[in-house]
Amino acid sequence: MPGMLTGPIHTSNDVGPVTSGRLPMAGWTLDDIPWQEIDRSAVTPDMVSLVKAASMVEANAADYRDYLCNVFADDPRVCRAIEGWAVEEEQHGAALARWASLVDPAFDFDKSFRNFLDGYRIPVDATASVRGSRCGELIARCMVETGTNSFYSALAQATREPVLASICRHIADDELAHFNLFHRHMNRYLEIEPLGMFARLRIAFGRIAETDDDELSYAYYAANGAGEPYHRRLHGSLYHRAALAPYTPAIVGGAVRMLLSTLNIRADGVLGNCAAFVSYVLMVIHRQRLAVTVSIYGWSRSASRKGVNSETAAS
């Protein structure tokens, strides 16, 4: 399984400055992707919409770099790691955007990305972590990398399009390396800024809950909205419905192991298996609710358009 955590956490060295075309941890460039092998017959509309949205989020790494470097301004080890991490994240965005543009030539990444930044920005000028501590910030980063690793692992397994599968495998591997990097710094900061289990749980699950904020929903809208008004619940549901569709029990299990590792809880044995089972069941229920939400809003939008068209014709 590409990039999924199946055993103990392995540490990695800090990311150093980027001095060549090959990135410090990634070990790949856009030139390594076999673009000429794209199979358009294996492309689905939902997958294209999802990749377009993901390219927005990945390309926005510069804002997170600035924010994180402000938070860790007096820690050059973390800042050096963040600088390298951001370059790799931007490469992810470039790879996804290029794939989306090749399968859908009408996709204007630059225009969509400008629209995304116009509608969603994080507080890049903040000098203190919004998590309450720098240790908390690193816990949140581990949660983000857990989500992205599982997301791209799921896409790599689900898609029949070989080039997208290759891109997603590369990205999933990078995200696991990023998880290991932030996890190591998290353990270092736990010695400086100790956090109890309840505080760590609050931060971890709080960061998971933030996936329902405007970032992902607005990224989906900016990439796929086609001039329609933004509706947070609708576009968030469209994104999450597509994003969660390829998740399997094994993918969810890997994500749960990474989550438990972030909390420094043993991920193997009965606890890990039970947590993985419950998480998968809850995700299936959530997918069903998302499908209902999309159907309701789809019907409402269709009815609204018909009403507008009727009024226009009558006038």
C-alpha cells in the first residue's frame, strides 16, 4: 500500500535547503512523471474535480510556511524543515494541476488559484500558534499529514488512470515522510512544553473538525464552481463525498495508527483494531449523509434554476 503506515514510526532527517531540482525528501520531480501515458478513458468527472481542488490546497503551502516560520521563529531546525516541506507541497500542487490541465484543457489553474486566495487565507501574520502552544501546532501538523497521506493513498488505489496513480503514490510517500518529520519535532517539544493526554486529544480532534471549515470547500468551489455562488455546506459536501469515496478499511486503519502514534498511544493490538473499525463505520455513515446532502441541494438548485428560467420566459 503506497505510503501507508503499517508499522512503527520511522524518523527522518530534517529537510535542508533546496539546492537542486530534486527535492530533499521527495526524491522525484515533475520530469519523473510519465505524462505521455495518461489514459483519458480511465478518467472520471468526480476524480478530476477532486484533483483540481487538491491542487489548490497543496499550492497554498507558502501561506502555511510563513505562518509556521513565524510561530517557530526562534527555532532554526524547525524553520529549515518547514522551508523544505513547503517546496515539496508546492510540487504536489504543480503535479496535480498539470494532470488536471492535461485531462481537462479548459481548467485554468492560475485563475482558479487566484479565486481561491481571494476567498480563503490563513492568518499568516500571526506570531503565536492558534493551537495555544508550539507543541500543539506540531500535533496539528501531524494530523494534517495523516489526512493527506491517507487521502493520496486512497486515490492511488482507487483510480484506474496510471499517471494519476503514480502522482498520488509519490505524494503519499512524501506525506508520510512529512508526518515522521513533524512527529519527531513534536516529541522534542513535548519535553519543552508538556501536554497532557486530554489536551493532545482536544488538539488532534479539533484539527480533524477543521476539515469542515472553508479551506476544502472553497478550494472545491474555486476549482469547479463555474461562476455559481459559493455555498459552504454544498461545496464542502461535494468535496468530502468525492474525497471519502475511495477510502477502504485498510486505508482508514493506517490513518488511525498514525493518529494514535501522534498521541503516543500504542497503535497495534485490540485498541488500534477497534478504533479502526469504529472509524470506518462512522466514515461510511458520514458518506451516506453527504450523499443525501448533495442530492437535496442538487434538487434545490435545479428547482431554483427552473424557476428563474420560467420567470425569464414569462417576462
